Amino acid sequence: MTITKGWCLLVFLFIQLVVMALLYREGKRLAYFFDNFFKNGSSSLVFPNPQNLSLPGDIYANLRLITRQHCPEVSPYIRGPIHIQFPEALTLEEVVQKTPNVTKGGRYKPTDCESTHNSAIIIPYRNREQHLKYLLYYLHPFLQRQQLNYGIYIITQSGDFTFNRGKLLNVGFKEAMKDEDWDCMLFHDVDLIPEDDRNLYTCDRFPKHVSIAIDKFGYKLPYKSIFGGVSALTPEHYLKVNGFPNNYWGWGGEDDDFAARFNLLNKTEETWKQNGINSVQYNVISKELHPLYTNITVDIGTDKA
């Protein structure tokens, strides 16, 4: 089959028109981006990992990735106090339907901007399904309104031996950091639900006690040095104090010991360097990526050993 010169010319002109249209459209986007960039400063510019770029022909996807702006310092979706109710017969499947943007393993990234916060939520757990359902029901929307990159880890203690919260949190830290370079770790009890999304699940310059007001205690601290419930620390903070102690079996005590490590008080002054993240021993039995969270089941031994 022979193609005439006239047809070749028409095809060439058509391709030129398509290219010009694409350049005009993307040029307008780039003009808008650079205008906004010079008005708002360098924080609006995102340099993506080259491995995340699409094929050269996908100009729209590449430009959207390159010109994607950082999320604002204060999320516009934060709305303050949350009215907490507990829906009867709530199932995890219903929670999945309510949070369609969460990806496998309980991961989320904002779709409209690039978050500057990467928070891992570490939850020590065993046989608390009802509490877990309600926590996930509220926690996922709560974190998304704050425009965070986040992942939720459930660290499940195997067997029916005495529970060890501190050891499970040490395990959670080590396993989560294998997945991603998190810049903030939230150590979170399964039965605590945040009631105000202005309480940011991010890390500050110093370790932060996040659950300072709980309904059980009339929204007052039972004592000044309490650090339990929910706490936020950078990986550097956590490693600096060698994490939680591993020898507190049963509920209670590990939080006070952990808090004391920042001041090196009492007996903690003598033992904290040898008892913590650097000495935790455990065996991972399974790691499962569920729709709403990553579950890591571990054997941490017993208080009899």
C-alpha cells in the first residue's frame, strides 16, 4: 500500500497541532505553578524521586508530580471537636467502606498536596477487637483531615501470657522503621479515641504527651509526670532514651519508667542503657497487610523466662 505525499503532510500537520495544544495546556499549568511558587516561596516546590516518574510520554502525570505543592502548615480540613458515638454492630468492613482512600496495610497520603509529615501509629494489642474497630473508625478520618502521610501498625502479642506493652512498642518501632523512614512515632493505646483534630499527630522539637486530657479522668491529668496513653516522639528521641523498658509485665509502670528516662531519675538512671530498644528480643510470627492496618504478630516471651 502506498501513502501519498499529501496524506503524509496532513498527518504531519495533525501531529503538530496536537503537540501545540499539549504545550499550550501544560504551559498554562506551569505558568500558574511558577507564579504561585514565587509568591509563596520555595516550600511550594517538590522534587520527586525519579523512580516515581511515569514514562516520558505521560506528560500529564509527570508534570502533576513535579509541580505538586506541599500541604499547608495548618490543614484546611481540621474542624476541631469531634462528637464521638459508638455505632452498634460496627464491622471492619464498614470502616473500610468509610475510608476508601486508605491503601493496603493502613497507609495513606493526601491526594491534593505533598505532606511534610510521615507518622507511624504503633498500637500494642491483644484480643481487643471491639476497641480496635472504634479506634480505626475515628482515627483514619482524623489523620486524613490533618493531611498526614501515615501508616497504622497493630503489634499483636501471641499466646495468653502476661501482656507487655513496653516490649510490644519497642517491637513496633523496630518493625515500622524497616518499612519506611518515618519522622514521627505515635505510641497509641487501642482504647483511646481522639476527640479534637487540632491535637496534631505530628512530632515537635521535644517528646510530646498527646493524651493529656481523658474523659475517664475528667479531662485532667491524674499526676503531672504521666506519659501514658498516646505519646509522640521522633526516632531520634526514641533511640536517645533507648525506647521503653522490656521488663514491665502487666499494665502500668512502663510509662513512668519511660518518662523518667528523659531526666534519668531513680533506678532508671542505672538500668536504662541496657534495658530497652537495644536489648529487646522477639520473634515475628506473621506480618499481614490488612485494608486498614498492618498486623504484626510477635512472640515476646513470658514473664516466667
